[in-house]
Amino acid sequence: MLAHDDATGSTHDPVPTDATPEASRPEPLESIWWGGVDVAQGAAASVRVGPARIVAQRRAHEWRVYVERDDEWGETRAARARRLARVDADDVPSGTPILRASFADSPGHIVVNAAQADRPVVVRPESPLAIQAGETVTLYVSTPVWIVLTISRRRPGGKTKGKGAADSETLRLIEVPSERPTDTWFGPNTRTGELCYATRTSGRLDLADVPQRPHRIVTPVRIENKASDALELQRVQVPLPLLAVYRDAHGALWTNGVTLTRDTGGDLAAVRLDGSPPRTTAGGVERLSEPRSVVTGSAVVRAFGRLLRGEGVA
């Protein structure tokens, strides 16, 4: 993950007027960028999510996927996104595609969706955070969203698999992070552990302070300190692959929450994956994607326990 996720500055694009040249008008600011479109042969579809722009071009026997990134991207433009839409062949980048997927006859419908990261993320507060004895706090952790491209096609041969099975299937073409993640190692030593992503957080404790950014997902991490001494929170591992992705009524992205409980003896007694994200709006939430994987609760407890005891290796 990125080194910082706490910038809250924002700028407002100028309001276009009839005298503003079309080429210089700003791209529209949108929060809901996912969805699906039909694409004719030779045409393409494009989506922008934060600093990443993805273009998928359909040809007679293949799909080509291009990814462009804005090297001058800044958090002051964090609200910018552009929903999936058809574009002309002239809008296809001239460089080398990062993917060419071949078909006897390329399917014509493409879908873009949001997903969580494919690894856990290790979160480090930018400033020391001490959770006092008997207190409970909730940290709101922001991480880049993964952009997933899928297509639907008729099963090869046109035959169904089993009685009542559909004659079409969904294929995942590619998934791309909206921002380049930073790798880190998590474990008691360099031989035992797992590869994760890393991010820093300002440790937002108030839901009202959480910025809505269409290229990032917010995870509520609730920490209960039932011990008789303060817990100095140095880092926390968030199991993003175990969490689902939701959108609220304003288009902001969330995962379900994670609750960590430190018992009276000072050890980690329980880790719970909540069933839903916080109630951010009166309009409720919509589930966009399922968890990537499922593991036993004991494995999650061991992972969080190492972090609370300061055994993580970066």
C-alpha cells in the first residue's frame, strides 16, 4: 500500500462554461465507476479509478488490456474517477498491452468491479497511539481498491454442465490495483511469515473524518483493550482477503469490520470478522464482491497475536 493515506486536502475543478474549450474541460468527478458495457469489435471501453486508467479493446479474436498511470498523481485529486464507458479506437493507447486474451470469437460484454487487496495489509500509525486500559477504539484504515475486469462468454461447445446449468460463464481477465502497493514482510523472522502490503494511517477515530475517495476502501478495525495497562499500537495486520467489499449510498467503498480483543492478561483473546460495514448512511449498503479466501479463526488469531507482541518483521 502507499506510504501515506491521510491527506485530506481537496481542490475544486473550475465549472465549465460555454466559452470553455471542450478539450480543456475537466473530466467529470464520479464515485460509482464500476459496471458493464457492450463493446463492438474494434472499439474499446475505458475506466479511470484514481491514478489508474484502464482501457480494454475488443478485436475479432482477442481482448487487449492497457493500463496507464498518472505519475503526477496527488491526493488533492483523490476524488477523481470516471465510470466504465465505451470509447473509440483512437482512444486506445499506442503502447504494449499488459494482457492479450485470445478467443475463437471474442465476447462483446465486459464488466468492471471493485475488490479488496489479494494480501493482508500491515498498518502502521504515523504517530504513536496508546489505547488506555479498559478502552475500546475503532481505527478507519484506508487501502487502494483492486480493479477487476471480467467478461461473459458462452461455454465452449455450447453445452451445459449438468442439469439446469447455465450455458454461459464468467472469465476474469485481469485485476489491477488503483495505486501501486508497497511490499512488506510479516512474521517472527525472515524465514517464517508471509508477504503483505504496507500502509501508514493517521489513525482516524471519528467516522465523520473519513474522506470518501472512489479509489480506496475503508476498513473499520475495532480494538478492545481489557488489560490493566495501556496498549501501544505499533502495527496491525488487516486480513483484507477475508473481507467482502460494499458500497454505501454515496458510492464510498467499505469492507466489513475486524474486531481485536486484548484480554485481561495482556494477550490477544479473540479476533472477530464482523458481518457488515458500519452504518455510514441511511440508504444502507450494497455488497459488491465476496471475500477472496476463508481461513480458520485460529490462524487469524496467531497473526494478530504476533503483531500485538511486536514480533512483526518489516
